[in-house]
Amino acid sequence: MIMILKYYIMTLLLFSVSVSHAQKADSVSPEQFGLDHLYEYLNLAPSDISFRNDYTDLDSFRLEIVANLMSSPFEMIEYTQAIKSAYVFRQPEVIASILYQDLKDEGQTKRKGAYKPSIDELQQHHNLYYTDFDLNQLLTKASLYIETIFPNSADTMLYYMLQSQRKFLINEFKELVVIHEDEEFLSVEASDSLEKIEEGYTEEFVAFGDWIDEDPIVKAGIECLQQIMLDVRQLKKAVDNGKSVEQILKGTGFMPDQATAEQYLGMQPGWKIGGTGNDYYEGEYLFILDFGGDDVYNLEYNPEKPHGVIIIDLSGDDIYRAKSDFALGSGCLSVGILLDFEGNDRYDAKSFGLGSGYFGFGILYDALGDDRYDGDTHVQGAGTFGMGLLIDEDGRDIYNAALYSQGFGFVEGLGAIYDIKGSDSYYAGGKYKDVLRYDEHYLSLSQGFGYGLRPYASGGIGAIVDISGNDSYYSDIFAQGTSYWWSLGIIYDSSGNDNYQSYQYAQGTATHMSLGILIDDYGHDVYFGKGLMQGCGHDYSCGLLLDRHGDDTYTAFDLSQAAGSANGIGALIDNEGDDHYFVKTKSNTHGYGNPRRSYGSIGLFIDLGGVDQYTGYGDNNHYWKTPSKWGGGMDIELYPPDSSETGDEQ
């Protein structure tokens, strides 16, 4: 009888708390209400959720936005919401401009712009061959950027560097984000030797790396994108209104006797213009404009001789193949722009492509079609000292990559995927073994992953923003809104029944002075993995998983589902839905903060609605504290169901 009475009192208390706070919750977000309420229950203050920047030595590569968010980690929610809401359909140049603002270094007061051409450079153009005004305008602008603005902006970026140091960037420094398959079979001694070599590369780079200013070349790429998108829209509008491509490509009909074709705009070496037929492009190009047809691109790039690349394909089911690294929407010490407006396309890259900015700006924009993207390392929205974007606005798409890809931000870099419509599949890993930890698992380091060089150089921002569709995310070690060393990793999935599968360090997790967040707005979602995931912060880091709506299932083994470790902060917040929370190890899950380094860690578990099931400390319609430093959770009905809607009698 006493137990029944206690249960009745607890139920009544929870119901009254929910009702009394429902009106208050309307004035703030449910997740903020839940945090404030749990702080009070665990005797925490909001100021406890913060990291000082003097825990480690300051370095000159730290991004301001990351530094600011480290002092107020749960502001990640607002920031992530903002970069999702900022996207403007059919205008990739807008989000590029907005994200550029977040490449600002901490303490940076001035930012250099792109190179400004002189009057003579503005007037120095090739002769006109085509008669169409819109086409000539596009070619003129592209020529100015490729021949003048890009190379001069790149020189500004590397102004203080020796030629040997420039070569270092495309050889030795590149090795810091490249793994070779044969490394799996190295002896312990050989692995240690390789690690020392790479540490030497890092130390050599840090000695001169702060001389690099990627702002001019990134800004040049964004401004070029803004300009050519205007002219491409005009060309497409003319075609859509009935103007024939043959008419657009009509020539002057007269060339002086001593003139050669390559003296004319659009016909110079490295430039090609294709009509509506099925065209084949082979080799290294500066500019391609293709009006239609099922085309094949076999392209390459020589980083020893960097240059801008602009590829525009207006329609057709196209095949893009990279014959070398740094091809297909790759900005390597320059700018790479690939725009495809219609068709079911196939993109096969090696490494450093498909929206890769490596000391530059790279974008791949695909407007329509069911597309497939395949690549190895630093592909599909990856940025290192620059910005890499992959934007796909429609279709059921497949993304396959091995490493450091699919929204990856390295030192002073920002890499992002924006996928607007369609049910998509993301797969990262499966090639390079995690030999230090496992025999049977692979490194992913992808899918909204920020990465820095501990302890030498802070990392960047990696993000996936997926607006709609039933999506699947597959990875292994380090992925899905995760980070390492003064960086930020993000996944924002706005709607759809999504499937998140990983093994370790995933799904809103951060390690070693960094931040990781996964937000899923709508849908019945599945989250599965082993450990250090689903809202886990390790070593002065904050990891957060926020699911706002839907009946969701969370499965993990240990140190997950709101776990703080080694002075980290981990939080899992689920606002609505009938959810299932399954764990293998009860002792370090469901709101756990271990007592490392005397003053401990923080774990915050919050469920604000629904009839939920648990294995572990959690319990439907209960509060709990875990046997840890500062850890616990609550399961309440923030908005109790209306009895008139459920059919209950009054």
C-alpha cells in the first residue's frame, strides 16, 4: 500500500510539474526548458556548462566561432539551426557567403578580400567570336577570374611563403590527412617511425603556417560563383523561353586571315564549349560549358601548376571521372567550381574532389537528379585552409567515401554537404583500418566531422545539413556530428525517418577540447552504436544529440546516451515521441559524469514526452541521479496529452 501511495504521489508530482511549466516552456524552446529544469535538479548552474580557453596553449589557427561556442557549448543548437535556415534554394552562392563568415580566426580584426584587377586587366580580353550577349558575358567574367583574379588571390594567400614551402603543402602536409592501405600491415616499429615523421611534418608546418591567409582565394571563389550564377541563369532562361542552343552558339561568320581560333574568347587553350550532343572531355581544363547531352568527363589536375577550374553542365545524365587527385569541384591552391543543373549524374573522384577546398575554394553544385558520389579522402564537402561545399538540391542520392569526407573541416577549414530533397544514403569508411584500436573496424572521420592537429593546431568545422527524406548514415569510427581538438562537427537532419549506424565516437560526440552536435527535427529515427556516442563529451569537450519529434530507438553499449568523461559534458535530449533507450552497461549511461581530475564531468539526459522504455537508469515519468559526479536525467510529460483528444472520460 505504501509503495502504491509513493508511486501515486510521484506521478501526481510529475503531472503537476508538467502542467505548471507548460506555459513557461512555450516562451523558450522545449530543450532549453528541459536543460534549465535538470540543472536545478542536479544543483548545477548554466555557467557550469563552459570550457575555458586556457586549458591548452593558444594557437593562431583557432576559429572564432569554435572558441566562442566552447565557452557556451549549448549555443551549438542555435548556431546549427542558423546554418540550416540560411540556405536559399537555387542560390548556392548565398550559403557560401554566409559560411565564409565563420572562417574568421579568433582575434582576427581584418579580412583580406579577393584580388582587385586593374583597369588594364579588366580591359585585357580575348576577341569575341560568339554573337550571343549572355554567353559572351559569362565567358568574359570566367576569363577574368581564371586568368587574373584567381592566380593573384592565391599569391596573396601565400605571399610570405617560399617556393619550397608551397611545395610542402601539396606533398608533405597532404600526408597528414592521407592514409595508405599498406600502413595496415606495418610493424610496430615502422608505425612508430611513420608517426614520428608525420609529427615532424606538423611541427615544420606550424612554424610557418600562420603566414597563410586563405581569405583572398576563398572570397575570390565565392565572388566568381555569384557572378557566373547570374549569367548561367540568363542562359538557361533564354533556352527555357525557346531560344535554340544553335542560335546561342552562332559565330561571327568571319575571322581575319591571320587570326587563330585560340585568340577568341571561349576557344583559348584549356577551354571547351559543347552543344546538346553527347560530348567527351579528356585531360586538364580551365573551363567547360556544356549545354546538354549525356556527357563523359575524364579530368585531371596538376597541383604543381595550380589554376582555377570552372565546369558548367546544363543538362543530361553525365559521368564525371577523376584521373588524378584534386579534380572535379576541387580548389587546390586556387578555385574549383562544378555546376550541374539537370540529370542523373555519376561522380567518381579519387581524393581531394567533389567539393574540396584545399588551400582554396571548391564547390560541386547539383540541382536535379538521382546522383551518386564516390571518392576516397578529403571529398564531398571537405575544407582545409579554405572551404569545400557539396550541394545537392533534389533526388535520391548516394554518397560513398573512405576518410575525412562528407562534411569535414580540418585546420582553418570548413567543409559541408547540403542535401535539400530526397532519401539519401551516406557511407563513410570501409577502407582504412583503425589499427590502433581494432582489427575489424575502420576509420571514418567523416559525416559532419571537425578535426585538428593535437596539440599543435586547432581544427575547423564539418557539417551535413539534410533537409528532407528518409536518410541512412553509415560509418564506423568517428562520424556523425563528431569532433577532435578545437573543432566543431555537425549533422542537422530536418525531416524523415532516418537511420544512424556507427560503432564508436559518433552521433553527437566530441573529444579533446571540441564540440559535436547531431540535431534531428522530425521522423521516427534509429540510432545504433557501441560506445562514446549519442551525446558524449570526452576530455573538456561537449557532445549533444537533440531529437525533437518522432518515436525513436537508441541503442548503445557503454559511455553513451548523455555521458561526460574526463571533464567532458554529454547530453541527450528528446522532446517528443514514444522512445526506446537500450544500453548494455548501466553504470556509465543515461546521464553519467565520471569523477576524473577531481572535479568531474557532466551527463544530462532529458526526455520531455511520450511513453518511453528503458534499460539502464532511465525510467518513464521519473527523475534520477546516477552514481557519478554530476549526472542524471528526467523523463516528464512537458505537454500532457489532452484527455479530449485521447477519448478519456472526464
